Amino acid sequence: MRKRRLGKSSLFVSELALGSINFGGKITTSSATKILDIVYEKGVNLIDTSEVYPMPFSESGYGKTEKIIGKWLQGNNRDSIIISTKAAGPGEFIKWIRNGKSIHNRENLQSAVEGSLTRLGTDYIDIFWLNWPDRPINSSDIFFEESKQQKSYSIEETSDALLSLVKAGKIRHFGISNETPWGIAQYLKFGGEHFIGIQNPFNLINRGFEISHAEMVAMENLSLIAYSPLAGGLLGGKREKSPLKRSKRDSFWLNQYNSIQNLVHISKLKHIAEESNIKMHALALQFVLSFEWVASTIVGCSTTEQCRQNFINTSILDKKTLKKINKLHKQRMPPCN
């Protein structure tokens, strides 16, 4: 599997990364271990996780995913694997993590890193992310609304804390997740060369990143680690005729993709895939990887069979197919964009 340079770092990450949000939840420990073995054999070197996993988030499940990965790590060459994990931000929905007041200050970040190191059974974390910002932002909407509930936060203090963890050898690099262009600008200002990029959603039906974030990422030599490249499975090739019925607890942020309009658009994308003799899930992955500012995209799987299907050696999407995709996408956009 091809690898790409991660931002300004010396790390080269596999184009497809393994997402682990269901390890220890919907996916048993034994199945998770088999999936880890399969993707590692396929050349995947980037394993992405978080202290809050698995989903749905719960006090009883807290840290379970990192423990599963940590146990697997013990039987493999640690230096050949890039571990990417995240620190929770503040939130009443995760009261069991630092009392739900996990603002990214020095004390909390030190606690988060030490906890992850213990569960992962390793001496260092390759990429340490802030799972979501300290300040309340509406990351799932296209409209900006200034929050009336401003929390006390300092991105300068957060950056200093992260840089101290780099200096101590606990983490090698750090990044942000579910952030805005303004957030990127602040971490560029305070984070130095060890700030390497951002994790945000990006896929064939969610292309907002191109308009809002992409130029800054490209011009500042950062990287996007794209998550949800298959839009929660909707771009996986199954022919859905109506929106999926997911409970709020199980859907998390996926309901934003769950609409008749998106299903109509996906049906048209499937025609493009068929004309290009490409499977739908391959088209979706190749699209995300068409951009040089994307270092890798996080792919999940529920079974070993799905794992073998999703983790493929991607090729470069030809310009003719990309032109068809863009032409179709413009039909969805407001006329002045």
C-alpha cells in the first residue's frame, strides 16, 4: 500500500488508515485482533483510535479500544506502526472523563496522554489529536453562529502543553480534529513544526472541507486525515432505497448523511462508478485520495470480510471520472458558490 508524507513531519502514513471506533463495542476483541492482523498484512501502518472509544461512549467502555490495540501491539513491531489517538474535549455527555471538564490545559492533556500510554502499552504516541475543540462550535452545520456560551480556553496554553509533551518524548506530533479554519490558524501560530494537520470528515457527499479548509492546509504544508470517506457506509456500494433508521445513540453524527437527497445523489454517483468500471467503495476512497493535501483516510470495518473489501490498493482517479463527479456535485451547490 502506498504511503504519503504527513504534513511537515518525517512520518509516512499508509493511504488507508484503520479506524477503531467500534473495537470493544460492536466488534469483539477477537474480531478486532483479526482485523488488525489483516490490515497490517496489507501494508496499513496507521491505526487511529481515541480515549473515548468505543462507540456508543460510556463509562464502562471508556478506554477499552486503546487496550485492545495495546494488547495487539505487544505482538508486533512497534516501530513499524503509527499510533494515532485523541484526547477528549469538554462535554456533559462524557462526565466520566475528567468530570466532563476536559478542557485542553496542561493538567488534563498530561492526564490524557499518560492514560493512553498505559492502555496502549507503549512509551510514545506518534500522533496525538484533540478530539474536538474546547470552545463550542457547530461543526456539523454550514452556518457560523457565535456561541453565547464561551468557555474559558487558551489555544496558546494548549499548544504550550502539547509542545511540552513532545519535548518529554511522550508524543511525536499533534493535530486537531473537528476544527475550523480559524482553529487551524491559531495552532499554526502557536504550535510550531510539530503541529501536522487536522482530522475532519470528507467524502463524496460532504465536500465542505474543500471550500473552507483545503487552501490553508495545502499552503501551510499540513495534512488532512479524512474520516468518514464512505459516509457511514452509504458509499459502500449497497443500494439503499430509503434513509437508514438509526437511533440517536447509535448514529452519533451520521444522521446528517441520512436523507433522500443524498440517496438520489449517491445513485447518480453509482452510475459514474459503473461507467468507469470501478466499484462504488473504491470510487469513494479514490476520490478522497485524489488531493495531495490528504495524507490518509480512515476506514472502518465490522467484519473480516468487509475489511478485505474496504482495504484495497487504491489507484489514482482519472481526470475524466473526476470531471464527471465535479459536474454532478455542482448541481447540488448553491448557484453563487
